[in-house]
Amino acid sequence: MRDDYLQAAYLVIPDANVLINVVSRRVKQLRRGARPLVESLEKLLPEDVALREVIEGKISYALGAD
């Protein structure tokens, strides 16, 4: 996992627990064959693709009511 992507994703989703859950769910989707929402000229790991999607605003999330 690229540290620069992680730091940039923290700026979008500052809560580490939420960020981990969002990225984890997306990585599972990507590993099951979902198409990436971002393009890259380099070969990225699913974790990096998910982080890029967060950074670029391609993934949204909603917190449930307690």
C-alpha cells in the first residue's frame, strides 16, 4: 500500500476506522472482479486502487444511525 495514497485518503476520510472499512469493502469488490473506477498507467494493487478511488471522490459512504 502506497503511503502517499494513504495520507491523501486521510484528508478525504479523516476517521481511520471509517477509512479502513471503506477501503476494505472496496478491495473485496475489486478482488471479486469489480471494475476499477479510476484509470492508471501503472499496475496498482487493489488496495491502492481503492485508495485512489477515495482520493478522487469516486467512492462515497454513509454512517448509519446508532
